[in-house]
Amino acid sequence: MDNPHLSKDMAILAKLMDADGFSKELREILIDRGLASHMNDTKWDALCAAMNSELPFPPAYQEKLVMENKPFPENVEYISDGYGDWGSTPECLKGLHIEWIRITPRFLRRGKPEACLLDCSDQLRLILKKLRIPYVEQDGFFTVYGHASGVHFDT
């Protein structure tokens, strides 16, 4: 049996989205800020899968959403002591809304008798190039751009 409330909600959602899946609000922000799209769902999915399967650890990251003023978390450490959540949360599902993510390719594994620093910069660089992901490598971080203007990519 069809749910009339669900059908109504879907009709409202369809009015808010254009043919490319952008919300009207998001589209207006992109136009107002002069941001061009550099990623699509296929690339975000491939990136998330590679982060989980091709690296020795899923690197931590900071993300800036187009519709937010500040990135989350506000600060990102050069050496992380935590993993990034690549795909088990909606990040990969909302690629359309990601302006950029800044990836920390270093992880401090705490252990006994001593801690161990892991660095996957070389593997990450190869993945980004292989997948043709637009990125900038600067100050030990890799920034992947979903939307940008005037950025000169390293790929």
C-alpha cells in the first residue's frame, strides 16, 4: 500500500532539487561564490572505497561543506591519533555538499613499548592520481576539492 505522506514528501523534495540533484539553495550558493564542481558521486564513492581498502589506515580528515561557514572539526592535527570515517557515515552520500576535505595522511599508533608513526602520503598521492581526484598537497596535508574556484590542482 502506498504511503500518501511519503509520496507528498518526495514531491516536495523533487521541487527542491534540480535535474543534477542540487538543491536550489546549494545551486545559488555555488553560483554566488563562483564555485565550479570538480567531483561527482562516482569519484567520491571510489575515493571512500580506496581510503578503506588501499591504505594501511583510514586517514583522518577535516571537511568544509558549501553551506557551512566553518570546517569540521575546526582544527586538524598534522599527526592524527584517530581514524577518518570513510563511508560508514553519510559523508560519501553528501559529496554534492562538500566544498573540500583536508586529509591528514599520518597516524600515531599508540602502543607498548613505544608509539609508531604511520605515514601513507605516498600511497594517498598515488590513489588520488589514479582516480583523477582534484587535490592540492600543501604543508603535509592533501586537500580534495568538491567545489572550487581559482585553485591550481596537483593532479
